[in-house]
Amino acid sequence: ADFDNDGDQDLMQLVGAMAGKGCGPNQLYVNADGRLIDHAVAWSIDYEYSRGRAPTWLDYDNDGRLDLYHAAYARSDGRSPPTLFRNTPEGFVTFVSRLAFSH
């Protein structure tokens, strides 16, 4: 998905494990002149305790920027719940965490 609206495709990879720390943080690869560079930390979506499963891009608020739904298995400790991130000019901000539906 072209989440940064620069005309090229970017890549979001959610990672995680069934318990404990995930196998690494989420990765958000921004396409910079044909090179994919991880910007997950800069965009605040790197979650080291992630149990992410399927990233879904949608323009939730109709502002022309793709927002990110971080589908994840809920953890018993509350870390890394399924979350909707709003894409703003400053980066992603948590828009809704603890969504009203479960999987």
C-alpha cells in the first residue's frame, strides 16, 4: 500500500509470537527510490510484544491518507491489542485500541 502518498508501494509486516516477546518488532518498509527502509520506530508502530497477524490499510477518516488496522491476537497482559492507527502528517497515532469486536 502507498500509505505515504508518494506514488510508490510501501510494505507493512506484522510480527509476533503466541507468548512472551514476539520474534521481533513490526516492520514498516518505506519505499525510498526503490529501496525498502524500515521506519516502524519513527512511525511508532514497532511493538516488541506484538502478536500481529494481518495489516489492513483503509482510509477510515476520509482524509486521503491510508490508516492502518493492526489485527492482532489479544494478549492476556493487554499488550498489543488489535488497534486502528490514524495516519497524520506527523505519523501514526493510536486512534482506537481495544476495538469493540473480538476474533
